[in-house]
Amino acid sequence: MFAFLRNDREIGRRRSSSLRPGSPEALETRLALSTASALLAQVSPTLAPAETSSWTAEDPATMRSAETSSSSSSSSSASATDSATTLKAEAASATAALRAAISSVTTQASTTASEIAAAIPAVATATASATASATSQPAKQVVAASAVEMQSATTTDSKSVTIHYKATEPAAGLTFGVYRSADPTFDASDQLVTTYTAPDSAKTVGEHDLTIPVDDGLTIDPARPYVLVVSNPEYTAGATTDPTRTAEFRKFTIGVVSHGGIINQSWTYGAPWQLQIGKLMEQGGYDAVIPFNWIDESNQPGHAAPQGFKLANQIEKILDQLPADTVVDLHMVGHSQGTVVNMVALQQLEKDAPAQLKGGWIKDTMLDPHAANNYVPGQMSTASNPVGVLARMIVNNYQARAKDPTVTVPADVDEAEVFYQHTKIQDVTKITASGYNLWGQVPIPNQSDSPIHYYNLTATNATHSGVTGVALWYRNFIATTLADQTPLVYDLATEGNLTNGTPSTYTPTTASGQRQLENFGPDMVVQGDSPTFSGTAAPNAKVRVYIGPTSDLTRINVYDVVTADATGHWSVSTDQALANGRYRAVAMAYSPDHHTRPAYAIVSMTPMGRFWIGGDPRT
């Protein structure tokens, strides 16, 4: 490519051995090589030839010193009388020779410079060709040192992440990624939660505090307890090797499993299903598990609610062992009256407000929730024979003495789910002899800001207790997937709302009316005589919307049937008119894609509130 330079260099090397130092021809050659090398270095530094020796033009003073020394040596035998004259003459001759040499060097250098100038286009063409060849190859990603030093990260509510960082230079295009990880080190296996583009005010030089919203929340994920916040995560190669670009914190998870009432007194340590779920939690990565045991008092009417204070005390003892700035998630699982125990414990924790729970995620799982209270809707199915009649009398008598508070989702809960059944006694031969089957009491009053997800197990022939009980179903099909965040549950979740109504302005004056408003929200007033609804379900699920008058809870009819689209969205809008009055509505979704076995014949349900057609006469 650069043959003309190599040839000139070789000629100079071959001829230099027969030339004395300082001769014009040697100087011309060295000037040519030096100039060419400098020019090439300017055009393409990476392609400049390496020199094995230092090629520099000799100083005229050095040349003059050598010539003077030679003249002085040759005249050493002359007499002292004419030495001065001789030296003067030789000096003049040397000066003339030096001037001639300089003139020759100047001429030669000028010629060489002209030749090299003429070669510049060839050098430029060759350099461009080399550059094009190099850039045609796949380039390795080069990431500059980060302008952002991550210093800390935490959460105050598990619905956002607060970070502190330092920008050492203006950070244009600054983004952050929030990840869940099995360890505190960022790598490609970590699961992205959300990304966030920093505002301009957070890109300036200096230290910054920034809060990143997390729309779906930092849910319970014991397999990935670490939360990582990475600056500019799109530059993955640099992010995985530069620890200053990552800030992290760890979430601890406490699991609680509470059994229901009237438990076999021979079960010293708790119900078998309860202990098994607790063991599955430990295996799934939960840091601490409490199988809450109140068997000794479970046969006593009215003793369920007071157990909640004992449970709250046990939870707080675990929290006391952790620093105040630790973020702790809490997962409460309760069956039947165990949901009453858990509710009271959550309400007490809300009052005590332990620091570790403030930033954590609280999940409330209710398995066939049933308060021993005759005035809560959703009681039981009993046989029509004498055994069934006697069973109903015994249950009603027990519940009249117990007077449990209605199971409610407390305000601090971030996620709530209900697995329930309304199986009729004649449909389940295994419990027909007992004469009755308790039901899960739904819907559940909700004081939190999060929706409750309902899963109806009636089609699976589940019962309240026994070998086909809801608690055992949960153990078999859900608890085994807690480490994977229970994908079946999330896939089947159904939500829905009335879309053409406005809240009624009615304010209740009675205590029961005020509780109903607090638990279920205000009634809606529909514009016109045909309500419309929309929501989400499993993709391609069959969604049925039911409507019935609130004056008769036994009457509820199908209003419309639709199929959710490929993204799970559904809507109902018909011309079917309703008479004036007060109604309630629910939506139920069934997913054929998930019904891969009889136990998965789950119908997810969502209550859609109460509404008026023709206006609210109470206002």
C-alpha cells in the first residue's frame, strides 16, 4: 500500500553506509523519511510506520565543529608563524563549504517536500481505503465512563423507587431502569420492571434525589428479592461491568398461614395443609414463615378475632430483629375464619405502623373467607333432609354466639385475592353425609385502593373443607408456584367497571349505610336505561356479565356474553333497556386456554358495583 515509502527508506539505508554523516545526500534522505512519516502520522496516526532509529537532521553547529576539528588536526605540523594565517584560510574555506552544503540541503529538501506533497492524494486514497475496510467489520460496543454515580436506592411504598445519585458532568439523555434480581449484581438475567427518563432538572452536574414511579408495583418476588436501579441500562456492556452505575436494596418477605375455626384438636402444630403451605413458602425463598396456630381456641365462638392481636405481635417480633430502614413484604394467607384473624392482625399493624412495613408490599390471600356471623351474605348449602336441617341449626347457633366481624380488606393492603366456592351439597357426594357445605362470603368489602381479584372454584367441585377443600386446592395448584409469582393467578385475573355512570350524591345517615359506603363505594347513576361495561380478562376468555336487582339477591340474569380480545380487553354495550330501579352487576370470565385439567376449571369474577336506572330517588 505504501510501497513508495518503503522503497525510499530502503534506498536511504543502503546508501547511508558509504556516506559520511552530515553529507547533503544523507540529510536529504533523512529529511524525506522524517517528513513523510510526519505527514502520514497527521493523515492516519494508526497507520504511521514505526521507526527503528531516530531520524533527525544534524545540527549545522555540529557539522562546523567536526570540520574545524579536522582542519586543526591536519595543520599540527605547520610552524607557529603561519598557523594563524592557515587557520583563517581554512575557516573561510569551511564557511564557504558549509554555505554550499546548506544551499544544497535546502534545494534537496525543497525537492523532497514537493515530491511528498505530490504524493498526498495517494496517501489520502490509501488511508480512506484502509478506514473503509476497517469500518466494514462488526464494531465492538465501546461505552464511555458513566457520568452518573449511583449512590443509594430504596422505596417508601413499593409503588415507586427513590434514588440518590451524583452527576459528574451534564448527563444528556439520562435514563434509569428498575430491575428485580436474585443477587445485588446487575446482569442480563435480571427482570426489567420499568424504565424512566430523567427530567432536565435531574441531568445537571451535582447530587440529585429522584423518585421513579412503578405502575405495577414492586410485588412479592422471593426468587428475586433485590431491586436494582441502573443508569442508562441500554448500554448493557458498561452497566454490567461498572458497579457505580447500579444502586440496590433488598426486600425481605414474611409469610403467614392461618387456619380456620373448629379444627381437629389432635393437630398439635397446625392443620396439615397449613404446615405444607408454610414449607412451600420457605422453599420458594420467603425469609420467615409463621404457621399461626390457634387450634386450642378454634372451637370457641368469638375467639377468632382476638387471635389477630397475637398474630400481629408475632409479626412485630420478627420485624424488631431487622434495621428500621429494611423493606419488608408481608403475605397473609388465611382460610375460613383464619381470614378474620389475618384481617384483625393487618388492622393492628396499620395502627402500630412498624417502619419496616411502610415500604413493603402487603398481599392478602383469602381462601373461602367465612366470618362466623349470620348477617354476612354467602352462608352455606344444606341438605333438605333432617341431617341438613340439623346442621343449619347448629351452624346458625354457633355463628349467633361468635358474631365475628365481617371480613374486610384493610386500607394498607396492596394486593388482595379471593378463592371461593358456592358448591351445592347435592353436587359433592363426599360431604353429603355431613348435611352442609359452608360457602365463601363474597364480595369482600374493600377499604384499600387496589381491586380484589376473585376466583370461583365451584366448577372444580371444591368444598369449604375436607379433601376437596379450597385450602387443599390452593396448596396443590398455587402454593407450589409462589416462587414464580403464581402465573396462573395473574393470567386469569378479571377486572371490570361500569363505564356510563356517575357517582350518586346520596349521603347515608345510618351506621350500616355509612359502613356500606365505606366498604363498597357510592352507588352509580347510569345515563339512560342501558348500562355499559368494560374491563380485562385472560386473552380470548368468554366473559359473561350478570345483572340483578338489589331487592332480591336470588335473582341475577345474564345481561350479555362477549369474548375478550387477544390482549384480554372486553366491553359490553347493548340496546337492552332496564326498568327504573337499583341493580348490582358482576362479570365472570372463563378461559378455555387455561382449562387443561378439571382442577383448572376456574371462573374468575369481578363485582362491578351497584347502580341506578332512572336516577337515585334518595337524592
